[in-house]
Amino acid sequence: MDVRVISQADVERLLPMSDCVDLMSEALATLARGDAVLPLRTMTWLPDRSGMIGLMPGYLGAPARFGLKIVSIFPGNHGTGYDSHQGAVLLFDPRVGSPLAVIDASSITAIRTAAVSGVATRVLSRPDAGDLAILGSGVQAVTHLEAMQVVRGVRRVRVWSRDAAHARRFAERESERQSVEIEVMPTPHETVEGADLICTTTAARDPILEGGWIAPGAHINAVGACFATARELDTAAMLRSRIYVDRRESALAESGDILIPIGEGAFGEDHIVGELGDVLIRRTPGRTGAREVTLFKSLGIAIEDLASAQHVLEQAEAQGVGVVAPLGAMHDAPA
């Protein structure tokens, strides 16, 4: 059997953000309709807790996609030459179980995470939203700027990072690439003041966004904190917001932004309004007023990787992209 190996550079070319936003919308709607199998991810930490490996298996129907992502997460890589998320998405034939593809996971993770935030922004933010604040200046800041450009007419962009030099490099590079002026701000408060779109894409373990800073009517994509003990938003910010998630079960097991306030007694599990897929199929209402604050808490789920990887594989096959390697021989079943 042959397996196609697809590189990071090829994924970036074969999975444009505009296509991925639509793919993620379809995948989340399929999940909401029940045509998916999505166990919680399992994680194995290094002894010093500096990094871990996560396994994210799943199945997504309509059409059938089957496989898993295996990814290392090293938060200390932020600001270095290494991505914080590295690994591979493995696709298998759902009919006979044969491996089909090994696809770079760093690029898929970067693109599909921002694309899901794009879906959330498209259905939850005000239609006229376009004053964008980005907290963080790493890989996810780059892809989230692109996703916000795809779904909203962004007219102003501000960015903040703990590393001011990194923020300046981000602003110089992305201003030219995205044809938009990006202002580097000295504090998170000044970055989000008056913004109606806020993306938090940091490696913070403690809050960098306070509820009192958020303008009425803003929409927030909270992306960076993906462990039960870490959060980017304080309790006041969570209390102010109508909260939506990609998967309720995952959020209640892994999201410190949600679990820490619950542990404080600030609110209960019912403060989560619903899953994003439920909004897409109109099972759950989205924004209900122009001054309401909406929040999408992103954790990332395997079906997003599978939908992205399948699209990449189909494009690679059509264009003859990637390295095709024999993995093993076919065998007849035993008599």
C-alpha cells in the first residue's frame, strides 16, 4: 500500500484560509448532527512538564474520514524558531483501515484553529465588526489576522506581546503581507480598548484580558490556554460573556478559562451557551443583541484536523504533490 507524505509548505499552499473556514463550518455542523466520533484527547507529559504529546483520534462522516493527530506541545517554543505544536495527522481508509497519508500537523493546526475562530466570528460577531485586537504575536496571531480578514472587513489592527521586539517584527511583516496597518501597543488594556474583535493567542497561564476592558458588543476568540490550570481571561471577562465552545465535553475537561471560574463558584456549567456547531445548525441561538459580549473558547478537536487533512490529501492527489512511499504489501486473508 502507498502512503502520501505531505510537508508543511505543501499544506500551507493546499489549504487556503478561505477554503478552511468553509471546511470547518461543515465539519462542526456535521458534529452537531451526531455524525462523528470524538473521544477526549489523551496527553503524556515529560517529567519536568516542559512539554507533552497529545493523541487526538476521531471519525467524521459525510463523507467518512478516519484518523488521528499526534502532536507535541511545547509552550516554551513561543518566540523561538520552533512551533509550539509539532506533529502529524494520520489518515486511514475508513473501509479497510489502510493508512492513506501522513500530513504535517503544525500547518494544519495553525490554519484550522484560526479558521474555526473565523467561523465563530462570522456567526457571533456584529456584522460591522472590524476593529481587531490581537494579544500575542506568534503563529496563531498570524493565522488569526488572516482569518479575521477573510470573514470581516477589518479596518484597524492592534497587537500586543510580552516580547515587544517580536510584536514589532510581526507588525512590520504582516502589515505588508496583509495590506493593513498594524499598531504595536504597550499594554493589553490599550490594545483591546474599544475593539469589537479580540483574539487572545498567547502562551499565558494567568489572565491577560480583564472583563472591565472589554467594549460592549465585542466578540472574543480565546485561543491560547488549552490546559485546565491555565487561562487568558479573568473571571469577570467570562462572566460578562455569552460563552460558546467547540465541544462542551472538552471544555469542561481541559479549559482553565472555564474550569477556574467554576471552581471559584463564579458560575456553573450552564454558563456555556452551547457548541458552535449547534449555532450553525440553528439549534442554539447566537448573538442576541448589539451590545452583548460573545466569546468563543477554542480548544481544537480532532474532527477539525481530519476535515482539513482530507481536503489537503485530495488536493495533493489531484496536483501530484507530496512524496508517495510504499508502506507494506497487500495480503490475502488467511484461509
